[in-house]
Amino acid sequence: MRRPTRWIKPVLVLALVISGVACSGPAAESEVVFFDDFTGPDLDRSKWNVRITGWTVNNEQQAYVDSSATLYILQDSESAGASNGMLVIQARYSPGFVTPEGNTFDFISGRIYTRGKVEFTYGTAAARMKLPPGPGYWPAFWALGAGKWPDTGEIDIMEYVGETTWSSVALHGPNYFGDTPLVKRANYPDGTDATDWHVYSVDWSPDSFLFKVDDAVIYRVTRPMVEQYGSWAFDNAKFLILNLALGGNYPFGVNGVKSPYYGIPESTVQSIKANHGKVLVDWVKVTKGQ
């Protein structure tokens, strides 16, 4: 996720810092050290925290709430296309929603993260996801360091602003944050788009990143590339984040919409009202290198 002004978005060696959570899931070609395929009736709070905000960064238009209206699990026949259950992050139109701080929003949504529960340094982080069409939707799968932003680094594994032909990846750190030069759009192959299931992943080593969509490399970033702009901020532990933001600077920078909401056109407002503003997550995992 991009550019907050304050914190609220080959062989690999993995050093993990994991506290207070039992990691599950079978080992495949790589050792899976964190895995959630959302098979329980509710979000597993031993693995995930739920973010609550009464303010936003990046001029986003939603408040994050801890509610079954915005974060829930679907099972069996309801989770078509998922291997077991699936997580749904859903944006809702809630005009006049007032936060505990007294701020007012017309939209609510969900954001979950693993800080203090699963934090890792190097390895592969991946998620299988399906995204909603509509300019102004701004879901992301990303990782942050637990210290001051951007000094402790940010890895954007998947960002999407509702343009169904592409998503993007990026790195943020000291002197390469905000409109970072370390960014790349990933175009989907013909015959597919963001509304289909895709696996978004990053292979993170002490000296490089390989960003992938469905195992196809779409961007390679090396330590020397990063150090052209500032210090390498990627030798420390990161935690994972999944969220669905609405509007804000990045969508506006692409769609130029100012009304009825900053970065959100009326068509997307109607999509949210019709309960179509859903990010689906089949599974999330972190693995050791092979």
C-alpha cells in the first residue's frame, strides 16, 4: 500500500521471527512456515489482527472496522474457485459512519495484519486472490517493517486500483517512498484479468526481490538498484497485510476522478451499494527457500 505520512499500505534463505502462533499447512516443495486457507468459521485471531482506524492516509475514503460485515469467511459451495474456505474483505456503503474519534466516512472496509504474530525476514510470501472490477477499489497484499515508516521498508506484493488489465508491485524505503521509482505494472495475459483467481508472490533474499504473478516473474529488484536511491531497508522482519481501501491518491492518480468521492466514480459507488466490492482470498502462505 502506498505512501502513508504516518504508520497506520535460485535459492532463498529464510529467517523467521514467529511468536504466539502455531503454523499449519502441509510442506510441499518448500517448507511452509505460515499458512492460512480460511477453513474455520471465522477469521483466525491467533494469526491475524484486525485494524480499526478513525482516520486515513493517502486521502482514502473508508474507515476500517472490525465487523462481520467487512471481514468474513465463506465455506464449501459458497467459496467457488477456492480450495477450501475463503476470506472475503468487503467494502460497504455506510453514509455518515462516525468513528470513535468523531470522524465521518461514507464507506467502511476491512484490513488485517500479522504484526506481533507472524513476522519474517526473507523467503516467499504468496496469496491467491480475486479482485473486484471498478475504478477506485484499492486492495493490496503487502508487508511492512515494525518500526518507523519508511525507514523499516515496505514491500507491495500486489496493489490494484480497479483497472482490470493490470496490478502493480513496489518497494518503499528511505528516499524512495511516495511516488517511488521502484514500481512496476504487471499486465495480465490475454484472456484473463484481475477478476480471475491469481497467485501474487514475492521471493525475498538478502540481495534481491522477484515479484511474480502466477509464478511468472514481472519485476526483479536488486540491492544495487535500491541503493541508487537510499539505504536497503529489507534485512529486518516484516509482517503481512491484506486490505481493501477505497479511493485516495493512487486511484486518483490513475482515474482522475474527484466526484462523488476522491478517486471513486459513481459507477463504483453503485458497485459497492450492490455488494460487489469484494476481495476474495483463497490462502496466504510464507515458505522457506528450496
